[in-house]
Amino acid sequence: GENVEQHPSTLSVQEGDSAVIKCTYSDSASNYFPWYKQELGKRPQLIIDIRSNVGEKKDQRIAVTLNKTAKHFSLHITETQPEDSAVYFCAATWSGGFKTIFGAGTRLFVKA
Amino acid sequence: EPEVTQTPSHQVTQMGQEVILRCVPISNHLYFYWYRQILGQKVEFLVSFYNNEISEKSEIFDDQFSVERPDGSNFTLKIRSTKLEDSAMYFCASSETSGAYNEQFFGPGTRLTVL
């Protein structure tokens, strides 16, 4: 069935450094790839997304890249700040958008 | 800014009891979803709902679960005969469209504890 693999499970960086989180998906029919940030005890919040007809998208310190051939997509956070510390989930949407599969999450620690 | 709301925020129930979790999606949204997140684990898709019927469901969403849109604003998840392993945070989400423009907005969640 559909699956999304996410790595690493934990990532610790110094403030100001970059962080990269990688995901792969199994089904080439997926067409939409959102990234969510979840702080402790809170709801997942969309931070950036990318559609299958685009290879890269950037929003200030956050960027996402998509390689459809390899079925890889990645989140890049530059100039990390302590408030970036959270769990980040990648996801992929199938079947006309009715089903979204999440990766296992990456716990990001940004050390001041 | 409009938000998805959920009630209750925390529900404690005895094993074998039925629970109903309630959600009010954003008013102009047409697609509705339920997800589950066991503590410390990933968000798991349960079901999507459009035009008063289930569009897609996961293998988790068995006969124990049902969804309903009883009126123009509420979207409910019913769990019959709860089990210990149903303890989790349940998130409702809604989106205006589906497919490639499927930005889903999540509610704050209901924490279900089954004793």
C-alpha cells in the first residue's frame, strides 16, 4: 500500500545552522506533498507544500524540493532558530486528494 | 481567521463504551477528514468525507468506526465499543478542495483515553 518514509527521526542542530529532512513516497500517483510542524500538544500546522508539477518552492527560511523520478522530497530550513524546535511531518496525498499519508516525523532540536 | 474546532478537548471512557467526537469544520469547506495520533507516533489517516459519503478510508477505519454530518455544521466520529488501543489524539481536518490543492486545516484535537 501507500507509504511515506521520513528521515532522520531526530535532528539536533546549532542555532543558525541548516536542517534538512528527507522523505520518500511509494506511489507515483501522489500529487501533493505538504509539510506540517507540530509543537508539543498542539495541532499539526501546514508550513509549506509542493505540488507534483513543481520541483522547488521557497518561503523565507523554508524550502521544499521534489524529485518525482526518484519519489523523494525534502524540507530545508536555513538559519534555524530555537522556535523552530518541533516535530516535522511530511505527507503525500493520493486518490484525488481523499487520502493523505504522513511520514513518521522528525523531532528537530535547535540549540541556542 | 476561521478555524476548525473540536469538542471535547479530552474524553475519558471505559472500555466497551461508545464515544462521539465532534468537529465543526471551516464553513465554506467541502471535504472533511479524521486522523488519529497515538502518543509519540505519527498522524494516521482514518477517513475522508465528501458530499455526505465516505470518499476514502484506511484499514484502521473498521466497523467499529462511523462518521456522520448530522447537520450543516457538525462532523462527527463515532467509536463503538472502545478498546484500550483506541486511546489517542483524534484530529479533525477540513479542506476547501481536494487533489492538488488540498490544504487541510486541522482542529486542536480530542484526546481520548480508554480505561
